[in-house]
Amino acid sequence: MTGPDALRSSPVVLRGRFEQGRGRAVQRHSVPRRLDWLLLVAVAVLTVVGLLLVWSATRPQELTAGGDPRAFLKKDLINLAVGLVLGCAVAAVDYRILRAYAPFVYLVSLLALMAVLVVGTTINGAHSWILLPAGFQLQPSEFAKVALIVSLAVILGAKHDDQRSGVRVTPGDRDVLAALALAVVPMGLIMLQPDFGTVMVFVFVILGMLAVSGAPSRWVVGLIICGVLFGGAILQFHMLKPYQEARLTEFVKSNRNTTSTGYNVDQAMTAIANGGFTGRGLFHGQQTQGQFVPEQQTDFVFSVAGEELGYVGAGGIILLLGVVMWRALSIAADAGEPFGTLIATGVVCWFAFQSFVNIGMTLGIMPVTGLPLPFVSYGGSAMFANMMGVGLLQNVRLRSRTDPHAL
Amino acid sequence: MTDRLGLRVVVLRVLVVSLLIALGGRLWYLQILSGDHYRKVAESNRVREVVTPATRGMVLDDDGRALVRNRTSLVISVDRSVVDRQPHAGRAVLSRLAPVLGMSLGELQQRIRFCTATVKPPCWNGSPYQPIPVATDVTDEQALSVIEHADTFPGVSADLQAVSQYPYGELASHELGYLAPVTQDEIDKYGKQRGYHQNSLVGAAGLEDTYDSYLRGADGVKKLEVDRFGRVVNVAATTPPTSGDNLVLNLDAKVQKATEQALANQLSVLRSQGKSAATASAVVLNARTGGVVAMASLPNYDPSVFTGGISEKDYRALTDPANGIPLLSRAYQGAGAPGSTFKIVSFSTAVTKMHADLNGTYGCPSTLQIGGQTFHNFEGEAPGDVSLHEAIVVSCDTIFDTFAYDAWLADGGLRQGTAARAKANEYFTTMAKAFGFGRQTGLDLPGETSGSVVDRADATKIWDQLKGSYCRRAKNGYPEVKDPATAERYREYAQEACTSGYLYNGGAATMFGIGQGQYLSVSPLQLAVAYAAVANGGTVLKPQLAKAIVSADGKVVKTLKPVVTGHLPVSPQTLGYLRDALHGVASEPGGTATGVFSDFPPTVPVAGKTGTAEVEGKSDTSWFASFAPVNNPQYVIVASIPDAGQGATFAAPVVKEIYQSIYGIGQSAAFPGGTPPAALPRTNPDGSISPPASIAARATAGRVAVPATSGGAPVPASSGGTGGPVSALAAEPPLRAVTTRLGGPR
């Protein structure tokens, strides 16, 4: 497998192993040794780069407002700390025990999604946030992603443990229907906010998990066809709000400047192209420091990377995201049992879809949706959820039945 | 099953990797392949320019008198970037400001709105970051009420700014020209190369136009980096303005003043006689260099009406034919038949091409029958057989009619381009063109007329273009002409032009010989250039107003040397004979201008030729073309007064008056010693201008010579010469001038 190979060639990992080896006899099942260090390093670098970009993106607006230029950096660091705790907590509990808590997690996420409809705050057209004291906000839909992945993994991987050893049974129609029923409720609630982007994350997580679970392929194909038809119908009959429709359709038009959405994308593309190969330097991007790209610390953070870090930095972010997904897929492949595989698959689909749509949107090849870039964009809830996602991956990795080092 | 699960994960891997590769590729395309385009967009996004106008150069006469300079003016400006941020977009501020400026709120709001495709003036078409001048020349009280209550007038400022000033008012207005706000079209076409900015003023006419690139200097530019909200983030670059160069002219303010005065006097004389003459023009050339010493056309205008943008009403007045179209200079933009002044060409053609004998005599009958037309001598005089000298002195028409008619016959008459004469000699038109007629002289002003010299080929070309309208007129007549007889006559002309307009008309060709008819029109300037060629021994010179370009700190940037545009194909002997004859016109008994110059001192012998050109429906145009002194000509002076009468009666006295002012006959001399200053005016360390060294020396003659640069008050120009101040220039401002000019606010 490539994963373990990469692991062995990683200097960080090698040094870690070397030190451990010198210190005391390495336990075969020691936690540090079984952690996916490459994944952690990639996530750590992305997070640090993200912190810097958020700092650079928010500094000018804070300066002109007479605020603390590091205000966002500090909040982001707090978010990161909380996220790390959450991630460790998620990683620590054996994921197989999580299965028992899955219904509870699912119900809590539903309650939070309902609560946001009642006491939530509208930001950028979506009623998705619950305001907390000290300027923090909670976005329940981010946690719902984690909850959904765990819940779907329970249903689609549930029976497999009960099978006699050696023979595995893939989910049947009843399992698929149950999974879809489980997914429809939070998706409907999120649609009410409305947060179309997160719904699409759910759709692709479901599709990915269904496909990998080995569910009847007619379900996967059928769902894709339904999705396409539904999407077509939505556009045909103008069931979306005009701004949503504009976001969806505008990225294929050449003249975008007519609307605010088009303005965002044009400015983002200008910023990215302005970076060139090596970038303008952190805090020196003209578009970024002039705040020409709205939402540049959240949804359009990649434009900051493109302008200030250039192709080297922005391409590096894409590469690091690739490492995260590659490792996560290795974890999925090596989990050794369907529940773990499906959890890892769900997390990969979530990260991959958000990364592709977010970067694609700033590059003008995807419609504008309010999806953050995993690990990089500013946002507490997203940070927490992402770290929980990484915690889930490490959790599966730690308890995988296949020992990668035994190969 | 594990294998199948592994396979499904591999599919997912492939999918994820290809999506990421797609992103990487798109990123490469944007950042590496199309970076340049977007970098420009990013640049224009964030960089705003604030322009500090350069100090525009002055226009100085040959003695260093400023004809155009700057004066300071108190200007109240509104900075939209500040005012707009006040509550209700600064409505309260503007309501307070409007009564201070004595205008309505609506008027004020109009002045500060930004021009767009749909918003037409009054509006501001400069940079939104530039304070918008809303009132110029405000009083100290108005300025103080703004400055002292800065808190109630946020974004409103009162500053001293420089605006164009014309110390001599209307003097030489056609030559100086004026400034106009740059148009978007000009910015698009030349903005980069000439350094125009949104609110630049550019020379739109006259010398301001021709020498704009020298006069304008280079505007200072402050490049401000702004954010999305237009707030200034950083000053990216600052280029200080560079002052424009001063333009030194050959033109002399005193001679110019005398010229305009002489023309004005004559027009008022004409008016008192009940004549309808309303326009007049005159040109004074340096016969040796082509330098334009004076050039005037009445009516003229005060160029300051263009300062701060001309109103539509003023502009209409300047272009109204009822006012004589003051904007048009008859001296170089208007052309007409030159009458007998043209006989220098006819004489040269006859002698050079048609073997006329300088020692022979020619019959000068009072009338001449040519092809059914009768040609009269002026007032039917019949001096009998005369020499060519005598023919010029008494201005015999029939001799030159005959030469022209013979040349027409020799070219085949009406049977042009066929049989024997496939190619016409065109003696007369060729000689006219050699004298500089029929083309622009190359004067350093825009919009010069080329007049017309029509030969056979031209006549055919013109007919090809116009036969349609001729024939339509022949058919439909002239219903708009009230007098039926006149309308019928016009219709007959049209009828003839329609059927045989391509034929080179024998009558018109004959009249060409005496400077009349439809095949010839010349501008006074062209005539002056031709007379300069006769005077200087055959060199056709380009008339030039500018003498030199001098930088603000006194370095000579460029000297405009005399430019030769041609040589007369006439022998020196013939030209000497001609000059002698022209002297006779103003000195011999029977000379057409002898009476006018009878009281002139012999120290300034004048040679010249009168001209009386017939104009359909009007009185004759009175011409006089001359040069002096005869033996070594220094000046050529031509005057032309349309709708007046005989050349000797109206134009010649004007020319005489101008000579008097130059040589100081009965008054103080504009050019003591009769020569224009050779040296350039001197630039003092403080940027002020002193007269050329020679003039200053003369001015201080008999006293201890104190160089004007040594600090004291500059020598007033009017103290030149021997007598007291010249009365005509008594109001002339001293040379201690505000020496800066801004191409500033409109």
C-alpha cells in the first residue's frame, strides 16, 4: 500500500519512531505509533497556513476600523484550541463505542438544527448561526455533518458485524431506505435555513458512503439521476431564491460583473491571478489588503492564498488537501471493517466536496456556495467539525484491524 | 468483498485526485498563463491618481512681455470623498455652502456631480478623488467664511490657484488661442503619450494648441492605493509636476497693438462713411526670416472668456456671422481674391514664361474684348503704350489680362486635353503656386486656409464633385433668394456650370491675371509670404509666430530657425525690376499709393501694390501689400479690408500707420533702429522675464546700466525707446508678472 510506504519515507515519522525506539521498547499497539502522522502533519500545516491567511485577510479591515489587527487571529487560535480538544476527544473514544451514542448524537444535531431556525441569526442570506457571547457563533449544520456520517455508517455498516466471519453482506434496500430517511430530516432542516451548499455536502457524503458500502448500484445510479432531474426542475421552475439561482448559473456565464456574486468571483480571480508564481507575500496582496474580495477570510480565503502565496502556496494547499484525502482513503481502505471504512469515506467525501467546491468557486469554475475551505477558512464551528472529522479518521486508524506495520 | 471494497476506495481515490488536478490546472491557467491581464485589472482596481497640474509656460512676445501668464485666484473646492461621508451625503454642508457662493443648492449639486455617459455638463469629469472647484475668483470674505468655519464646512476648501491671464486683453487673441478641457476621446487617443489626465486643460486653438506639448509641462501625479471602499491605504508613488516651457514669439506686442489699432481706426472710419465693412485683417512679416511680427484680424475676442470653460452663449456669440465670427482670423483662416496685388505673379509669369520684354512697351487699352466679355481697366484709364514698370505703377489691368488670356489660348483654350495640347503649360497657376498660393504657408497655427489656385485639372475635379448640385440648382433654381432677378442670375450660373463647368473658363482664366475671378483666392498671410519672397530676393519662407522655446529656468530648449519652403523661379534681375516698380507705386507720380505715402520720410522707402477685388453682392475688398525699406527690405505688411472699397483708400493707410509705429514716424518706435530684437528675452533666477539684453541696454542708455537680473525691479517694457511710454500701450502691465501659469481648474 502506498500509505504505509509514504509513512516510512516521511522524515517526521522516521524520527518519531527512532526516538521511541531508543527510549523504550516500542509497544506494538502504542497510540503514537499507530496514529497517522502524515495526515496530522498535513492538517497541522493547513491549519497554520489558514491562521496566517485569516490574519492577513482581516488585518486591514480591523486596522481601518481601529480594532485589534490580530482580533481574528486570536479568535481563530481559540477556535483551534477548542477544535483540538474536540478532535482528541473524538479520537480517544473507540469508534465502535460511538455506535452506541450515534442515536443520541443524531438527535442532538437535529435539535440544534431546529433551534437555529428559532433563535438563529441570518448571515449572508442563510439563517444558520446561533450567536454566543464574546462574539462567537455556532453553526449547527457543521456538527450535523459529523452526526450524519456516524449515523449513516451505523446503518450501512451495522449488520456486517453480525455476519458469520468470512462472509460479508452489503447493505440491502431496507438499509438504504433507512439511511435515506435518516438523512432527509437534517437535510430538510438545513434547506429551511436555507443553506444549499451544506445540503449538497450531505448529498455527496450520502452518495459516497452508499457507493463504498456496496449498496445496490441501482440506488447510487438512481439517486444521481434523481438529483440531476431534481436540480433541473429546481432551475426550470425557479424554486430557488433568485440569488441562489444566480450563484448556480452564473459561473458559466462570461460576463459576471452584473451582480454581486459575479463581483465576488471576479475579484477573487483577479486576486489569485495577481499572485503569479511566487505570490505578493503575506500581508502584501493588493487585492487582499484592499479588501476587494468580500468574505476573504471565510469562503474566499483561497484568493488570499493565491494572491499572497502565489502558485507555490495555493498549489501547496491543494497538494496538502490531497494528502489529507489520500491518507483518509487509506484509512478507509485499511479499517478492516465496514463501520470504520464508511466513517472514513464519509469524512473524505465531506472534505473533498467542500475543498473542490470552495476552491473551484474562487477559481471561477464552480458556482458560488457558502462552503468554507476545510482547515483554512475562518470559522469556529467549521474548525470544530473539521477537527472532529480528523479525530474520527485517527480513531478508525487507531483501531483498524489491519496493522499497517505488519505488512 | 474486501477486494471489492478496496476497488471502490480506489475509484474514490482516482476521483479525488483528478478533481484536485483539475483545480491545480485551473490555478496554473489563472496565475501563470493569464496573470498579466488580471494584474492590470488589479492595478486599476486599487490605484487612484491625484493630479497636481503643472505650471503652464507663458507666451512671451519678442521683448519678453507676457501675452499669456497666470494670476492667482481664490478658488473654493468641494471634496466629494469627504462630503459624501457626511449625513445625507453632505446635503447640510452643501445647503450652507450654496448661499455663501451665491448660487442655488441645485446649481451647486450639478457642479459636483460626476459626468457620465448620461450626465452631461454642468458636471465634474475629473477624478472623484480630486477636489472639485465650484467657484473661482471668490472674494476674501467668501473664502474666509469657509476657512474659519471648517467644522461646519467639512470637505470644503478655499485655495489660491493659478488661472490663465491675458494682460493685453484681446490682443493677438487669434494667435494665442485658448485652452479647453480635454475630451475623453483625446485621453483615449493620446492620454499616455501626451500625459493628459481626466481634468487636464489642453490647447484647443492657436499657439496654445500648436505648442501645447512644450507649454503644458508634465503634471505631477500622486498615486494612491485605495481599498474597495475607496479609502486611501498607501501613497504608492509621487511624481512632482514639471513646469512647462515659455514660448517666445517673433510677434511684438507694440506692433500688434498698433496693427489692431490701425485696423480698428479704419473700420470706424468706414462705418462713419456708412460702409458695411465689419472685418479687417493685417499681417506684418519679417521679410528676411518669415517671423510673424504682427498678425491681426478684427473682430477679435477676449480669450479670457475661455478661462474656466466657455458658456454656450459666449461661444455662440463668437461664431455668429452677425458679429463677424470673431473666432475666425481673416489673416490666415480667410481667403479672397487679392486683386491687383497679385500682379507680382502675373508680371513674373509674363517675363519668365512668356518672353515679356522688361525694356518693351505694351498697349494698355481701357477695354478689352475677349470671347464676348468686356474687360475694363480700372476706372477706364487708358495711358496708352506703357512699360511693364509703368503697368504696375498705374496698375494697368488690360496688359495682364492679355498675358493671362494668351496663356489660356496657348494651353488650348476650351479644347483642353485634346489634340495638339495634351498637357497644358499652366504658366499662371504654376507661377502662383511657386509664390506659395494654393497651399498652406506652414504657419505654426492650426486651421490655416490653403486658399485656392485652380488649374484645368482642378477645375475638372471640382466639377466632378459639384456637377450634381449645379445641375439640381439649374433645374430647381434658387427659391430661397428673394430678388427674382438675382435668383435667375444664380440659376444661369448653375446652368452654365452644370453643362460646361468642366471647361476651363477663358474669362476666369483671364481675370486670374489681375487677381480676380473664381479660380483664385488667397489669404492675407499667403500674400505676405509672396511679397516677402519678392522682397528678399526670391526665397519663400514659412511664416512663424514662435521664435524660441525657453524652459522656465531660462535654458533655450529650441530655437525656431527660418524655414525655406521654396524659391521663386524668377531671375534676380526680374525681381529687382519688380521691386523698383513696386517702389514706384508708392513714390512715383501716378503711382496708385503715392498719395498715401507722400508725407513719408525718405529714410523709410516703401514699396507696395494696391488691390481692389470685386466681390459679388458686396463692396470691393481693399488690399495693400508692401515691404520696406525698399533697398534692404526688413518688413512685409499686408492689409485687407473686405466690403470697403479701393486698396489705396482703405488698406494702404492702415499699412502706413503700422510702418509709422515700427519706425517711430511721428511717434515712438516699436523697434528703435527699425530692426526687431535678435536676442531672446532673459529669464531671471526668480523665473520672471526681462527684455533682451540689447533692448535693456537701449532702455537704460545714458544711465548706469543695471542688469535686470541684479535684483531690482525689472525694467518696465514700456520704457523702451527714446520717448515716454507709448500711448497705445500706456495701460500695459509691468513685466514683474506672476510668472507661473497653471493649466488649472476650469
